[in-house]
Amino acid sequence: MAPPRGAAMAADSFKLMRRKSSAVSDLSSDAMRIALIGVFTEADKDSSGSLDRPQLTGLLSSLGVQLLNPIEDIDAIFEAVDTDGDGNISTVEFCTKFEPAIKRLGSSMMGKMDLDIIMKETFDK
């Protein structure tokens, strides 16, 4: 049987990762969206408006994310987020991936959330 790919493998990756700390915590929905754009922009070292695999790896590392199988996990996360399949993650793709969790949690957590919760809600399916 083939190993899981795409969203299923990304979910496994996020279930297994551990975060060291969360600099992005206790935010409102709008503040979380702004924080996500800021995290993305900081990781976009070449200012191309998109992230490649090394930049995504750097982004996750800067957030303290530790993946158990980094190459496979990055590939799975990339496949789940790069919805147009162009080999890069745009700001829109990145933010769109988290939007359902932001909407759900924004209404259920009295408007306060952190990046850990958003990531878990997005990928732990």
C-alpha cells in the first residue's frame, strides 16, 4: 500500500511536530491574518511573493516547528498548500489554507487564538 500523500500526510506531519514556543498567540481573527502575512513575508527572502521548499522549511524552523521526517513532511505540506501546483506557495495559497480554521476558531474561542492552534486545526484532520 502506498504511503499517504498530500493533505493526509501533512496532517500526520503536523500531529507529530512540536513547537518550541509561540510568538503569535492570543490574537483576534484579523490580527492572526496579519500575523500570517507577516510570517510569510519574513520567510520570502527573495521578495518573490511566493515560498519555495527551502523558504517553507525556514519559515517552519523560525516558528520552532520540528518535523520528524523533514523532507517527506515538507513535501506533504507543500503539496497540501500549493493548490495550483506551480511549485511555489503564494501568499494567497498560504493564507487561504488557514482561513477555515481562523473562521471556526474566531467564533468559538472568544476571538483569541494562536498559531499552534491554527496549525493543528488546519492540518490535524
